[in-house]
Amino acid sequence: KKIIFKLKVPKNIGEKLKSGLVINYPKPDLISITYNKNENKIEEIISEVKEKNLEILDILTEDADLEDVFLKLTKKNV
């Protein structure tokens, strides 16, 4: 799963959160973090990002696409 933060002002907050999750910057005003919903709580991710003193305009999540789901399912059955 992926959580995306839209920022009011573009800001680089580093490569990783304290939790070790990798931060990506698809656009200057976006921060994207991929996480495993079974291992990471979304509230904790949001809290870590808020600690960086960012002005967040919007937060959205994306689920894995069908290919990712298929690969995950077939990997378990091997």
C-alpha cells in the first residue's frame, strides 16, 4: 500500500522515516511512502511525517495494482 502527502510548500525531509520506511518524491510537492499495512500503522506514518513540520494539503492512499496482488498470491502457493 502507498500513502501520498500533498504539501503546500515542497520540502525534502530525507530518504527514510524513523521507522525505516523509504520516502520517495514523485513531484516536488508530493511525498510518497510505500508500506505494508500488516506491519505498519497508517496513524504512525502520518505522525512521523507531521513531526517534520510540513504543511500538508491532502493525504491519499493507493492499493497495490492487480499485478502486485497476483504476484503476492502466486508466491505464497509456490
